[in-house]
Amino acid sequence: MQNSKKLFELVSSLSKSEKIYFKKFSLLHRRSEKNNYIKLFELLQKQSVYKDLNLFKSKNCIAGTKHLPSVKHYLYRLILRCLRNYYHDKNATMSVKNFLVDIHILLRRGLYVQCRSLIHITKKIALRHNLHSDYLSVLKTEYDLLLMTKASYSDMMENVGEQRNILLVLKNSIDHMDPSINPFQHSSANTSATTEQVILPDLFDYPELKHDQYPIESN
């Protein structure tokens, strides 16, 4: 029941362009069970209010009771995968997270040169859009790369220095949001430069952030 409602809410949240994209995307993911998930999607998008998905069996949507849970699960995951693909180049946060997956794949395959190049690009995007936690994730993966490629001591320490700096930025950001620490943060007009404002420009001075074209400018 709960999973059915979640699926209905997800389908209902899709815009017209997202639905069109999903139908094209689904053509690349056809399954052997006569595309029951496509039939289910078509029925769901026609609903204005939630109805029990078990009713669809009477409309010959699902071939057998035992298939309905797996079809619902597959459709839900496929829609999310489709949306990730749809927004890959339209949102910096999505791009960075997708690049992180690509970086891990390249690293595990031993494609270190390609991995290093993608790390440089991803760091630029994350830093430019203040995606601090993602930036830290990239730095930690870069550290693994340095270990695997037996990088120099100075390169290792430079990475550690970046991690320390970004951790300080994250701590300052959390402190800034904490009303017990900064109860007047929204009412104070004249404030001094925060740690984040001081550190972020310095991070751009790291050598690895001085090259590679920045590919994404929009959030």
C-alpha cells in the first residue's frame, strides 16, 4: 500500500517534459515481461487521485498477482534513474554526484590519468557552487588515487591541507546556522568576513584548480 502510494506521488510529480523524456528513456530499458511497467506508468499518469494499484489487475495491466510488487519496484527505480539522467547536465549538484560515481568507476579500473582529469573538473564545479560536502568526497577519493599511484609526499600533504580547509568551511557553515551560537545571524547587517569567505578564495589557488575548463555554470 505504502509503496504504491509512493509510486503514484512520484509519477504525479513529473512535469510534461519529464514524462516525455521517461517514455523515450524507457524504450532503452525494455524488459521481457511484456513491458508491464510501461502499462502501469500509463495508468498512473492518468490518475488525479491515488487508487489502490491492485485494481489494475482487473484491467489486465499486470500478468498475475505475484508480478505486481516487482513491477512497481522496477518502475520506481527506473523513474529515479531517468531523472538522474535528465538533470545530469542541468544541475551542478547532480553533475557532481554523477561525476563522483564516474570517478570511482575509473579508479577501480585503474584508469588513473582519466580519473585525475575528472577529479580536477569535478572539484572546480563543486567549489564554484559551494558544494562543500561533495568537494570533500572528491578530495578523499583523490587521496585514494594518490596512494594508489604512489604520489609524492608533498602532493599527499597538499591534499590533506585541502581537506582540513574544507572541513573548517563546513564547520563554520554549521555554526553559522546554529541559532544557539549565532542567534542574530539574520538581523545583523554589518558582519565581518566569515571563515568560509576567507578560505574559499584561497582554495582556488591550489595548482590543480588552475586548469581544465569549467563546464557547468547553472544550478
